[in-house]
Amino acid sequence: MQVNFMIKVSDLSFSYNNVDEALKHVDLEISKGSWVSILGHNGSGKSTLSKLLVGLLSPSSGEIYIDGMKLDEAHIAQIRKKIGIVFQNPDNQFVGVTVKHDIAFGLENQCIPYNEMVEKIHHYASLVGMEELLSKEPHQLSGGQKQRVAIAGALAMEQDIMILDEATSMLDPEGTQEIITLIKLLNKDLNKTIITITHELSFAAQSDYLIVLKDGEVILQGTPKEVFNQEDLLKSSNLELPFGLSLYNEVAKDHTIDHKVLEALWAFNSKT
Amino acid sequence: MNNITIGQFIPGNSWLHKLDPRIKILSLVILLVGTFMIPISVNPIPLITMSLIFVGIMVLTASSGIPMRKVLNGLRPIVFLLTFTFFIQLFYVKTGTLVTDPIVMYISLTSIAGIIIWLIFYNWSKKYIKTRILYFFITAFMVFFIQAMLPYVSFTSYTLYIYDEGLIRAGFIFIRITNVIIMTSLLTFTTMTTDLNYGIESLLKPLKVIKVPVDVIAMMLSLTLRYIPTLLGETEKIMKAQASRGVDFKESKFKDKVVQIISLLIPVFVISFKRAEDLGNAMEVRGYVIGAKRTRIDEYHIGFVDIFSLIISCVILGLIIYSKVIS
Amino acid sequence: MGIQFKDVSYAYKGLKVNYDAIRHINLNIKDKGELIAIVGQTGSGKSTLVQHMNALLLPSSGNVVVFGQNLPPKKKEKINYLRQKVGLVFQFPEYQLFEETILKDIMFGPKNFKSTEAEAMIMAKKAAQIVGIDESLYEQSPFRISGGQMRRVAIAGILAMEPEILVLDEPTRGLDPRGRNDLMAIFKELHEKDNKTIILISHDMDLVSEYAKRVIVLDDGILVFDGTKEDLFEHPDFESFHLDLPTPLKILKYLEKEVGIPYQPKYDFDSLLNYLKEVAHE
């Protein structure tokens, strides 16, 4: 039964122009309410995967099931109500002339009546902390603020799954922190299923489950602890452990060091 | 962040600000049509009508709370056109009765020198003058005045005839252009770009009947408005980046300038194409289907003031058509 | 020589009010041997400051002297040549690429500064080598390579001009960790081999702590600190600078709080590891 998993991907392959194999026989399962990070070097296929999951691309072979429903032409409209995505470039997904108009965009497309729209916009703008800025135009906002608006727009569609495709890559540390805080809120308080696609392991360290892609294949998956233990495998896929995690691994190898220190180091890495 | 806002909107609370944008645009169109329907003729009545319209526009401006200076500054871009047209009409119309004796204009050593000296003075002193538009007119007038007053060491001369019909025509066209510009400026000063967008979209809706893709055009318009400030900001960044590589319009030769412009244009195009692709994806994922039915977050209500304004505009147009018909 | 700021302020003209981006900045930068990081919150004036270094912006008040050239310049004085002496690389510099081939694009800068075609090609090839762009890519379109490679081509475009001082605005922004390390290694080598003065704007305190010798901190347009990185991170008023600590120090402070290990500043991996081995036995 597919309904146990929020997302089930079976033997998924995709080639651009039937030549470059971007994804090769990928199998994955993502459970409801979890926060999964998909890690990989540039060109590992992670962006292709996210586009396939939201139906922007069609698989060359294999199947995708979203909340039990098969992702295909016939079901695409319904699937779009279940899964949303925030892309990397804050300016290239901000459609509306003002914050209010942008959050409304998805709702307008769904023909939500006016009064309901107004209510939802205020509710979700508040949730992401943008309710004071509803009449601002995008060029008056920071990158972090624009991404928060994108998230509000996705939330307003009340989809259960949200993909954040390198959503913080173009932001400064402040903006990145704003988004991480929001993600935690969405996952813990609103029980959304969150998929973050990133190359920052420090970001991924805070999620529940990691999937590592290399050259279109899944080479590693597991909890952050399990995955970060495989430092060599990660290095071979061009992923470098950040300072804190590398230190953790080294300290873990050295048995002369107090294990309380080791635990504290792990706590440090997963708290940011 | 930039201080640019899209358009020239100046916030305010006047009745003009509060008018429904559809009514405002419709009224503007009606009044513009009326203004152009007033015939240019030597009969003083059209001139009076046009002047009355000018007075009416001044009253509108005063009631809108928009500073008069800002509105008149809207004429700056066309100051040259206004002056040129005025003088052409003045000197080329040779019907009617002469207003003054024929004026002899001398192109002489002294008059040319005089003009050059005046123009240098104008160029240097204009930054100290507040009423630039008026100053420009004065300068244009001085060019002729000098030619009339300095005949010494003359190479050649010509004669200017000022007829009353020329004066009337020149004045008429001058006021007409001014009216059109100010009316349109009042619209953009008192209407937010989002409202203008909505107004244009609504008014174009009837074209759906003849299969014009109004929704698509409206979305394109809306996206264009949204991206103008962003693009301007990006263009500025690219200009700075290329300037850091030696691009300098002030200090370079002409043939270099061509490559330099390309170095600005290509990155802007590349950014825009990537943007188009990303935007298309984002809109698709958010459920946008071209041509499909959508609700709108903007709601506008037509009130008593709106209907009244529209009626007045129609009445004015009606009167103009009526007066045309009976004459 | 070098760059001197004397009581420099710059105000952007807003709609109704002018906005002071930097105020009363006094600064001396030598033309050789410096590796400076400029840090501060978003909006603190860092970008505005560095744009004065190659005369892209001229001070509203005060004077900047760049390699002996006084700014603002006297009327009719040419200042474009300064942009060859002080090479400025903006954020996301890959957006500046436009030529048909990668080599041509790198040659653009030198050619604007009166190098001949042949000279420019030599300079361009040298720069391409420094950033690690292989010969096989020279005739490729700059738009057909990866984002990381595009960034290197853009940086090569500035290096090819052979500037005496290199200024980089967040050169590693948007790059993955491997890309960041590779790029910083290039700058480090440039600095060590040619004793070039390199100035970096960065938000990444780890990068600052690893590479910078001197740190300049801006807060709301004012210069609040100018000294070594050790002095910065151990400064009693550090909180008031609104900066993050680099990760090694964050870890040490955390360990002090949670397990009582006495805080001693350590800035790199090995010294931190050794310290822990010393003091944190079972």
C-alpha cells in the first residue's frame, strides 16, 4: 500500500534529451510529517528530482506517488494541491506587484472567493512575520523577506508537503536563519512534511532524515548521525562536513575524550 | 534598497485619489477625445474653450492635493516640442491680419555672437533658476530678439510676419498639448500602479468578445510593472560591474562604446531569460493556467462620486460634439 | 600609495531625505601585504565603502586618496584608470559575463585599459590559469559552463587587469563548501605569492577567522573596529558589533557552558582538537 508514505518514488529515472541521465533508478520513501534533506553536489540530480516531484518534468521511467495518488497528467491538478515548492531565487518566483498580491496568486488560481482569500492572506502573512509589510513591493524587501512571502504563498494553498529547493543559497546568514526558524515551525507545529534540498550539511544536520545523491543515484541515506559518520563517502560526492561535524567525528574516534563532550558537540551541531 | 517606486504615484486623500481607477481612465479617455475634437480654427471660440479646459484642469489639480510644481514639471520633457511648435505656428501662418509690422531678422556677426553669448550664459546660469521651463521659453524668445536687434555686420536677413491667426493657432496648440500632458499626469499621480493595472485590464475586458487574450495581456502588464524596479536595480549593478572592468562612457571612443553597450545588454537579457524560465515554472506549480478562470484579490466599488464624474466627462464631450455639429 | 579615507561620508539621495550610508570613515590601507575582511550587518555600509576604493562612488564629504589620486577629483580629471589599479569584484560576478567566448570575456578588462589584443590574451590566459579554468574551455561560451566555473571566469576577468589591490564583495556567496574552499585557496595563494593586498567583504565569520589578518567592522555606517581578528573576537564590547563568532569559538563557548571546559580561544581545527584532548579526558 502506498498510503503509508507521503511520497513514494519507485525506480525513477530521468534523462534530459534522452542523453544525459540526470536520475538513475532512484527509490525513496518519505513519511508524513518528517523533515527530509536531500543532499548532493551540483549536478547530482537533486534539482531534477524536485522538479519531478512537483510535476514540472515527467519521468523517463518509474513512478511517483504523492499521498497515495499517482503523479501523472490526469492527476496533476490534484497533486498541485498537495505539494508546493519554494525555489532558490527570491526574485524569480515573486509574481505579485505587492506582498499581498503575491500571496494571493495561488489562491486566485484556485478560484478562492474574495473574503476567504483576505482571511488566509492575513493569517499566513502573520505566520511568517510579514503582516506589517503586505503593501510593500518586492524591490523594497530583502531576500529573506521575499522567501518568507514565497513560503506564505505556499502555506496559503494549504498543501501538506513543501519542498524548499536551495531556498537559502542566495540569502545572507540573517535571511538563512529566518528561513530555518520558519521551517522548524512548519514541521513541528503545523506538521507539514518538509523536503529541503541543499548542499549545506550544517542545514541538513537539523532535519530528521537525509538522502544523499551522487551522479543521479542515492548513495547514502539515514539519520544525520548515521550519514555524517560516513565522512569518506560524503567527501567522494564533493560534500564537505562543516567544521563542527568534522570535529565531532574526530572526537568520536578518540576514546580518551570524555563522552559528555562528544554528546555536547552533537547537540551543538543540531541546535543551530 | 532602491528608492524607486513604480510610476509617479503621490499618496493623498483627495476625491481624485479615491475615484475608481476604471472611471478615472475612462473619463481621461473621454476628455482626451473631446480635447482633440475641438477644431483648430481662427474663430476665437475654440481657443476660449481650450483655455476653459485648462482652467478646469487647474481646478482639478488644486483639489487633488498634488503640488502644482510637480504637475507643471511634467511638461519638462516636452518643453522643446512646445516651444518649437509654438514658434513654427506663429511664423508660418500667413493668413489674417498682421499684428505688428514685419520684423526683419538679421543673421549677422553681432547677432550670431550675441546668440552664442546668450546660450553660454543660459547653460551656465540654468542651474540657479528654479522655473526652468519659463527660462527655456525666455531663451528661445531671446534667440529671435537678438536677431532682430543686432543688424551690424549682416550677412543676410529674412523677414518674419506675425499674423493674428498665427498667434491664435500657436496659442491653441500650445494649450492643447499642455492640457493633454497635465490631464494624463494627474491620472498617474493620483492612481497607484496596481490600480491603473486593474483599471486597464477591466476596460479591455469587452475585447474578449473578439477573442483578444485580455487575461494574458493583463498578466503580462502586471508582471512588467512588477519587474521594472528590479530590472533597473540589476542594470545598475551590471553597469557598476562593467565600470569596474574599465567601461566608462565619458572617457571612451565611439567604437569602444558599441562593445560597452553590448556588455550591458547581454547580461540583462541573460538574466531576463533565466527569469522567464523560472517564473514560468513557479507560476505553473502554483496552479496558474493560461486562460483559466481566476478570482481576484482586488475589489473595487463604484460610488456616487464615480458615476457623477463620469457623467460630467460625458457631458463635456457631448457639448463639444454639439458645438461642432452646429457650426 | 595605497588607499586612504579621510573623514569620508556618503549619502544616498532618497525621495525626501538623504540616507547616510557611511559616516566619518578614517582608514589607511597599504598597497601591499594586507589581507583585510570587512564585516558588518546587512545595511552597515560595506558595499558603499568598497565602491569608494575604485572611484565608483565619490564621497559626499571628506576625501579618499587612491594611489595618490585625490577623490573627489578636480573637474575634468580622468579617474577611470583607478579601476585597473583597484580591481573590484561584485557579488554574483557571473552576471557580468557577456562575450562570445570565455577567453574574450576575460580579455575585456585589459582591453579597456589599452592593452593590445596580444597583450590582453597573455594576461587573460595567465588569469585563467590562476583561477583554474582549463585551456579546453577558452573557446567555449561562458554561458555553457557551471555556475561555479562562471564565477571563476568573472574573477579571472578582474585578475587579468593585474590590479594592485583586489577587492571582493562576498566572493563565496552561493557556493557550496567545496567551491568556497577552492576559491579562498586561490586568493590565499595570490596574497602569499605576490604579497597582494586583498580586501574581502564577508558575512561568513569562519572565513574571516581562517583567512583574514585584519578585520574592519562597520555598524550602521560607522567604523567601530579596525584591528587583528584575535583582538576582535576577544574584544570586551564584541556583542555591540552584532557579529557572529566563528564556529571554533562558538563551540568552545558552548562546551564551557554545557560541560564546564574552560574557554580558551582557538581558531583552527587542529589546535581546537588538541586542546580538547588536553583538557577533556574521561
